[in-house]
Amino acid sequence: MIKNYFKIAWRSILKNTGIFSLNIAGLAIGIASCLLITLFVVDELSYDRFNENADEIVRVVFKAKVNGEEMKEAVVMAPVAEALKSEFPEVVDATRLTNHYNPEFSFKNTSYRDSRFAYVDPNFFEIFTLPVVKGNINDPLKEPNSIVITEQEAKKYFGDEDPIGKILILEDENQQFKVTAVIEEVPKNSHFHFDIFASTEGYLPAQNSSWMNSEFYTYLLLKEGTSSENIEAKLPSIVEKYMGPQMKGEMGMTFSEFKKNNEIGLFLQPLTDIHLKSDFIASTQLEQGGDIKYIYIFSAVALFMLLIACINFTNLATAAASKRAKEVGIRKVLGSSKNQLIYQFLAESFIATTLAMLIAIVLFSLALPVFNDLAEKELPLNYLLQPNILLMLVCLIIIIGFLAGGYPAFFLSSFKPIAALKNKFSSSGESKNIRSGLVVFQFVISAGLILATLIVNQQMEYIQNKNLGYEKDQMLVLRETYLLGNKQNAFKNKIIRDPRVEHVTQSAFVPAGPSDNSMSGVFLQQEFKRRMFVYNVDEQYLPTMGMDLVAGRNFSKEYGSDSTNVIINERAAEILDFKEDPLGKSFIRDTHDGGQKLTVIGVVKDFHFKSLHQNIDPLIMLNNPYGGIIVRAKTANMSDLIKDLNATWISFNVNEPFSYSILDDSYNQTYRTEQKMGSILSIFAFLTIFVACLGLFGLVTYTAEQRFKEIGIRKVLGSSIPQIVALLSKDFLKLVLISFLIAFPICFYLMNKWLQEFAYRIEVGWQVFVMAALITFVIAFLTIAYKSIKAATANPVDSLRTE
Amino acid sequence: MLELNHIYKWVKAGGRRIFLLNDLSLKVESGEFISIMGPSGSGKSTLLNVIGMLDDFNEGEYYFLEEPVHTIKEKQRANLYKENIGFVFQAYHLIDELTVYENIETPLLYKNVKSSERKALVADILDRFNIVGKKDLFPAQLSGGQQQLVGIARALITKPKLILADEPTGNLNSKQGEEIMELFKELNEEGVTIIQATHSENNAEYGSRIIHLLDGSMVREKSETI
């Protein structure tokens, strides 16, 4: 019997190849998209899970609100780890890490500047599961100046030689490190990736007892079953106990005075939340993580894709019912029970689903490299072969088989035999309503996604074209030129003479991309006002960056060194209450050796030195140039200029490779997550509307077939082709219009929420809605028109003769 | 074999009842060959469908092999019908996707007959109807007469006690029609009860009894004197 079901299913599939291909194509695209996104989501959710104690590890983070400035940092003070370990019996162990970026390391005559370097506490590898493959397995970082390096790193420096016991030299500090162990590569799905881990044994900042200075990522290993909330609840008293006594000296006020108007505290963040749920100041993040919101959005898109594909399947199958009605009638007359018919139709559905699944897997394999590119992932193809993923696929076949085949199966099998035989069955009102409802649902999703894509793109365009308060085009950032040492000035002068160069400035501070970062407390008449960003620049900075002064003057050699003068931005002027006439006013900047009195000589127009997600913070500029140089070119043809700069660089005989970044690129990097989301979203928006239109096409085909005779009669009676097209399209287009009414308010609400994340954002105007509606409508109309015009132009005699 | 007592069947149109069957009573003995005649719309097909339990009726009693069809449950009715009744249609109603062999086999599948037994039964009937050579063809590849032959073979495969034939020769030429009627006669002589609806006087003459219907009622009955 089962064999028979499959035989019949296969034959009826062969008989309806056209519609069947539509069905399968839609379903395959749906499943493939769903698979891709699932993989992406699974990967995002897997971050840091490779650690055996993943659920017991928490990171201590710092949050504060001081004079209206919100601070969220992923780093805390050096003594926190030890203090929490001694205060809480639930804390089994604590370990710290401090990021030292990419310093130059050398072995014999080879040196590299791309090794990611961190100091970690000796117990680091007991808490994190990073297995040692060679060397001291138990306690590799016990001794001062010992380092653990990754396998790849060992190969890079030592080739095939045994790395254990070899000495690497940290060039900048001329310090020797001995390799004591080699570990595997840090897994891709880790929130940190370092190549060289040095011991904090003998590293002075690690012994610092100050509670006023944060630079250590601090992780606690909790006893199994410990609730971190309980510990978190006790943290305020710990902070008071340890930080309180130190505050008076640093801030000039007692802890309780400070607490009156400010908030400060330590919090615990589960290890597994770090990747997706971190909103700390970017400079205190080890790596830019993902965003749980996008996980939700993508999961929803995956589900929608699948739903749309299933709906297609169901819709086409029920629409095809009229064709199968006679068969159902005969079978019932021949003694088939309702159940047997249900089995038969389910069998068809399962064959189709399995076939679609196989095609989907092929599509998936083809699309994966493209998707990886887009999502900046390295998801491997063999990911699919995991037993639980395979199980999921089988479950998916069963679920989709039932979901997509269930309704037609029950619907078809309930036909009255006589009515079915006489083909009296016409799509009843009820089934037509259900089908209409499903079409509306599909277009709600398609139209919604199109609108969302348009809004995302508009915001991205806004970011692109926003007046940032500085020029980002034709700007070249050479952050490494400080390596030239005292030859830097000569280098700079050579660049200035190049006719293609408009301005050159020396500064380590760049408003987008990698930049030095500095903040100082600002006091006004002994009263702490606010921490402000400090830019150390030269007198060429403002003209080079294209920043405007709203009052006063720029730094200038004519006025001497300008070393006690300061330029502030508008926001700082506002906070310092210098609104009326800031020039000549002065304030105290907190420095290591007491305070420094600064006099305002100019006010620079607010510029966006942080991402557009955030409001502009107060900033002061000092005439104290150091670091690399920034070049503003006259020409748009940067590559020639870069080539020549490279040649100049080489002529200066530095052992370092020439490196540069283009400010425009760095700026765009800042919004990579959003851009990534935008492009992924547009692809899936396109796919959903494509699949929805496949379904629509199928439905129109059936309607045209069903009304074949009616169309013939109407034509004989003198109806024109446009009238027939209108007749066939009207009902479907109505559904598409209804879907707008549902999709747009929901989408508008959600997209507004997304836009709230940007401090600077577009207003969603009516034009986007019109645009989204037009796109959807035109695509739907073209789909319908193609088929209905064909039906309308057919010779009426053909249709009437068939009866 | 079966007994219809005062059967009424109507449909409502514009608030008025239109009677398809109007106070119809009929008793059929086992082994009879009955022809139902009447103009289009007189209720021939409706009557056959009611007898075949494919259609409901609104009022009256129907006993089939002593079972009260009007009261028993859907499932029992389906069983009763599956075991005892075979249908032959004017438009043959073969399943287009299945071969001759598979079409004939289908009722056996629904009766859960074992595979080996199915093979034997189908082979027998193919043999008897002389269509062994056509067993792998699809309906579209057969002539009308051949299709109807397959239809009858399919109706007979479950060895029903009653065959209901709704204008079985309606789509056939006279020669094919005659062959089919000869076949029915043969079957009737083997003991199968047959009820056929027909327009053709000639075909009706094959029956042992002719019933004339008009507007859902029996108008006259003519029995052949044996």
C-alpha cells in the first residue's frame, strides 16, 4: 500500500511538472535560506560555549554615571579580582587579562607587528578551556616573563623548531619572554583572540592597588549553582569598602558625597552573554561583538521564509484540488476511506518536501561562501553533518510535510464523491478565504521586509552623507609614522611639498577608526564638572580635518607655544556654562601631577568623533602633537599618492612596513554591523517576495484554468483583453493592498525602535511607504499580468470547444 | 436484495423544494437485471447514487441486504458498500495516472487484499476480459470501449453482489455498446444483480425489468415474462 502511495504521488508529480517545480523551487529556497540563517544564529549563540565552565564564568564590568556622563566599561580595576575572590566563598577563582594590542615581537632577525598580545594571570588557562598541546601543561605562566603562544604563532616565529624554551623579544620595551607552552588556536567563537599570552607575574600594573583605574578584564569562576545575582547584590558594599577610602584622594570628595549625585558600581556579566549582549564603550571591548537584536531579527526572517514557502505549498496544493477532485471521487467510489486518501496526499507532500530538502542542501552549499562573505563568518559546509543538525533536517521534513501537505490532504479527502466526480466542486468560499488569508500573510511579510530594507538603507545613506563636522573624504591616516622617530618631521615636510597634498597634521587622534583615546576630569572652581575627551593636536589639525571654529582662533605659532591654551567643542562650552562668551575663560584639567590651568582660545563646531549611535560628548583640544600624521589630499586618485608615499617611506630606511588607512573606510567600518544587516536583509527581502510571487503565479495559473471557459464566453460576448486581465488580477491585487495595511504599521513600529539606537537618525516619511508599496505592488502585478494576459489572449473557441 | 420505501430527495432552490426523487419505492431481488429509463433530469442517476450509497436522501427507508442504510453509521455504510457494490460510469472514470492493471487493482488495495492474491485476481480478470496485452497502458491510450471494459473489470474485481451502471454505453458506438451489454447479460446469468440507467430502448431490453422514471417518480414498470 505504501509503495502504491508513493507510486501515485510520483506519477501525479510528473503530470504537473510546471506547478510542481514552482512548488519545489519555493520550498527549496525557503529551506535553504532558513538553513543559512539557522547556521548563522547557532554560530552566534555558540560564542564562548567551548569553555567547559562556560556557565560558571562571569565577567566583572563597570558601570557609572558621573555628572550626567554614562560610563559602561568592560574593564575593571586591578585589585577587583583578588578582592572578590577573598570576599565571596562562591567565587572559586578569578583571573584577569589586559590587552596590549599588537606590539612588535622579534626572534633572531625576524620580527612581526601583528601578534595580538595580552597579559593574563597565571591561572588563566585553568578557567578558560584553551588546551596546551606542547610544553608545560600544568602551570605555564608561573614564572615572570613566561609566555604561552598559539600553534600558528609558534610556526610563524620558529618554523619547525621546537618553540618551548625559545626567547621572544618585545621590541618596544626590550623585554625577553620565554615560551613555556603552546596552545591550540583560540576558537573562532571566542570573545577574545590573542596569539601571545604573557604572565602577569612581575608585571607591575597587575600589582596596582588603585580602585580608580580600570584596565583589567576580570573573570570569576563561580561555584556550580551559584546565582550571580546574589553576588551582584552585595557588590555595592564591596565597592564602598575598597573604593571609598581611595576616593577622597582622587576626586576630592568622600564616597558618600560622590554617591549623592552619581552612580558607580560593579556588575557581573555571564561569559556567554559577552558576544551578543555587550554595550560597553568600544575602546574597552576586546572585540566588536554581535548583537542579540540581530539574532532575533534573523531568526524571525528565517521563520518567515519557511512559513512563506510552506504557505506556497499549501496554497498551490489546495488550488490544485479541483484538478484532483475527480481522482478523489473515483477513489472514494472504489472504496477508499478518508484516511487512506489523507495518507496518499501526505505521501505526495513528503516526497516533495524531501526533494525540496535535497535541492535546498545543494542551494545551501552554493550560497554558503557568499553568505560567509556577507556575514563575515567562516561557517564550514560540514556543519550540516552534525548529528543534531541532521536530526533537525529530518524533523524539518516531517514538520513541513505535515504543515504543507496537511491542509490539502484533509481538504481534498473530505470531498463528497458524487460532487467530486461531476466536478461540481468549485473552490468553496471557505477554502478561498483561507487561501486569500495565506496570500495576505505572505505579502505582509514581503512588504514588511521591503519597507524595513528601505528604511535601513535610508539610514545608512544618511550616515554616509551626514555632515560630520569634519571631512572624511580624501583623508589618509598614517598612524604608524611615529615609528620614524626624529625623522618624522622630515617625512612630514616631504609630504607637504607634494602638490597633490592639501594639508598635513600630526596627531594620534582620529574621529573614526583606530585612534588614541584620552579623557581627563575637568574642574571649574574646585568643582568636578565632567570627564572630557582630550585631543592632542597641532595647529594644522583643524584645517586638515576641515573642522570649523565657531568662535576664537586656532592654535598658532604666532602666539607662542599655546601650551596652556585650549580649544573646546560646543558641547564642552555648554557643560562648562561658557555659553555667552567662552573666550578667555579658564578651567582646570586633572593631570597626574595635580592640575593644569587651561584658557579657552577657541570653540570648535561639534563634530562626530564617536559613532552616530551616540550623542556628541564634550571634548577639549590641546596643542601637544604626537603620534602619526593625517594627510588631506587634493586628488581623488589616492592610490597613486599612496604608492608615492610608500616609496618615500622606504627611502627613509625604516624596518617597518608602510601602513595607512583611508578615513572614509574607517568611518564605514564603524557601521559594519548595520551595513551587514542591511545587505543580508535586502537579500532575504528579495527572496521572500520572489517566493511569494512564485506562489502567486501558481494561484493565478489555477484561477485562469478554472475560469478558462468563463474567459472564452466573455470574449465571445465582446470583452476586451484589458478587461479580462483586470478580471483575473483584481482579486489578487486587492489582497496585496490589504497586506500593506497590516504590514506597514507593524514594520513602522519596529523600524522606529531600531532607529532609536541612533542618536542621529532619519525621520521615516511617507515616501518610503509609497516606495515599498509600489515595489511590492509592481512585482505582484507583473507576476499576475504575465499569466492573465496569456489567458486573455487565448482563442475563445478553444476554451468553449472543450466542453 | 434491497428495498426502497417512499424515498424523497430534494434540493432547495429559491426557497422552493425541487424534488429529485419523489415518493419512490422499489424492491430488487437478488439476481435481477433492472433497467431504469427516463428523460434527462428524471432522477435516474440520483436513484443509482442513492442505491449505491454515494448520495443521501431526505426521507424514506432503505434496506440493503436487510441492513437499514438510513440509520447505520457512515463507516458501516462504507463497509457495506465496499463489500457488495460495484460501479460502472458513463465517463468510465478511470484514474488517468494509473495503468490498466493498477486501475483494476485499486479497489483491492482499499480492501487490504494481500499482494499475491491481488496479482492472481487481477490476472484472472484481465484474462477473462481479454485485455492482458493492455495491462501496462494508461487510460488515455485506450479506445472508449476498452476503457469501459477496464471500468467494468474494475467494478467486478471485488466480486460485488450488485453492479450499478450509469449509462454504461452512453459514450460508446453501437457495436461497442452491444458488446458491453452482452457482457452484462453474461454477468447477470452468473448471478450478479445489475441495475443500469439508460436512454436506449435497445439496451433497456437486456434487463429483466424496466422501470420508467419521470420527475423523480416511477411512472410504469414493465416486467419481462419469463
